Amino acid sequence: MTHIIAEPCIGVKDTACVDVCPVDCIYGQDDDWKQLYIHPEECIDCGLCVDACPVEAIFPEEEVPEKWSAFTDENYTHFDLEPPG
């Protein structure tokens, strides 16, 4: 499973999650994106990014709060991948 970055990340310039990711699957640090994104096919589900996130914006895919569920599809489509289910 992958992790999803949700709404609390929008506009945040802290990239602590990028620094701890052992497979470099978090993108957007040097781009003009509204937030960071985790590539679903590259994420190894280690969870290090969850603890590093200063705004608690990262969730295991199956635990994304309902109010931010649209971010799951957005994360997949950002990388031109088909969203789950």
C-alpha cells in the first residue's frame, strides 16, 4: 500500500518527509505544485514520512480521513495512474 498526502500539506513549504523517504518517492519539492505527492508505485509503505510530517498530512491509503478522500484519487491521477476502486 502507498501513503497519501492530504489537504494539510497545501501551501506548506516544509519537506521533512522528503528528507526521510528511503526510496525518494515524494515529489514536488522543487516544482510549482500546490503540495507534495507520493508516487503510489514507488512507495514501500515504510511510514517514515508520517512521523516526519509537521502538519500531520500523510496517511496510509486505507486510513485517509473521509473528508480528504478526494486526495487519494488526486494522488494517483497526478502520476497518470488509475485511482483505486
